[in-house]
Amino acid sequence: MPAADIAETLQRALPGVAEPVPTVHCGAGTVTRRVMDAAEAAGFVFAVDPTSADASCIGGNVAMNAGGKKAVLWGTALDNLASWRMVDPTGHFLEVTRLDHNLGKIHDVAVARFSVQRYRADGVTLFGNPEILEIPGATFRKTGLGKGARKVASGSATATGGNASVRLRFTPKAARKLTKLGSVPLRIAGAGVATTTTLKR
């Protein structure tokens, strides 16, 4: 596929996944915004949404493991890759395919499995047998670190008669930021419902 091309969003069978999964196939040079628009047009959400969406490309998202605000819910670029193709220093193509994708954050699985298939320079002729990689999921992310998601508050929420009240305790750093900015975007999720609100000081 040419570097900046994008194919339509399709339901595809992924290795080890029971049901078809919505995916989009695109070149490394495709502008992120175009992929986001293609997903939205098909009724889906593209999880990776860096602030540079209009000035970044998919290849860069993969290389930098880009995230964005949606990464808190659906993970970063690495978490959402079904397969990718690259060229090694000898000019051969390597196609890496995620096996048994958990359709979530990669560090949540005990072992992440990948198939690595090499092709000759024409990108079509097989070169050798596939290699299976098995990597502990926890090694993909430093303990206590979720890219784009930091714990800034803890507390509890109660709901009575449709009215919800939330009591939060901010970390010192978050409290200083709240005082400085006057408001902080907050995502509250629970019982399958997520909502965004703004806290005032």
C-alpha cells in the first residue's frame, strides 16, 4: 500500500479472536486525522488521538506509541495494532501480526504473542518460516506508568435518585494545578458509563 493511502474500515478476522474486529488498513504516511475521520464515518472511534492529529502520520504514531485523551479508555498505538509491516536493513519486509489480541491494553495480558513473517524485497515472496514471539505483557509498560494516564485523585462516588455526588482527594501536584488553572477536565467512569465533567475550585 502506498505510504499515504488509506483503505476503508472493515470487519476483519484476527488470529485467535473469536469475532470479526473493525480495523482500518493504511500506509505509514497517512495523516492521523484521515484515519480518525474514516473510523468515525464507519461508526467507530480511532483510539489514538494526539493533539497533532492534523500534522502527524500513522507511522509516527506507531514509532512513538502515541496516545491522547482517549488512550485512558482504549490504550495507545501499541495497544491497538493488529499488524504492521516494516523493512529491515537487508531490504526484506517484516510483517508482524498480533496473535490472540485482547482488544485492550497490552500490559493487561500475561503473555503477548506475535507472528513475524519475512518477505523478499518484492514484498510478496515468502522468505523463511514465521517466527512466534511470546513476550510478558507487563514488560511493555513500566510498572505504575500508563502513558497519557496519571492518577491525580482518589475518592468515592454515590448516586441517589439520579443525582450523583463525587468526593475526590487530589494528589499534591494535581491540587496545585487545579488552583492555578481554576478547572480540571475529569473523566469519571463506572458501571459501563463514562462522562466528562469539569471541576471548579
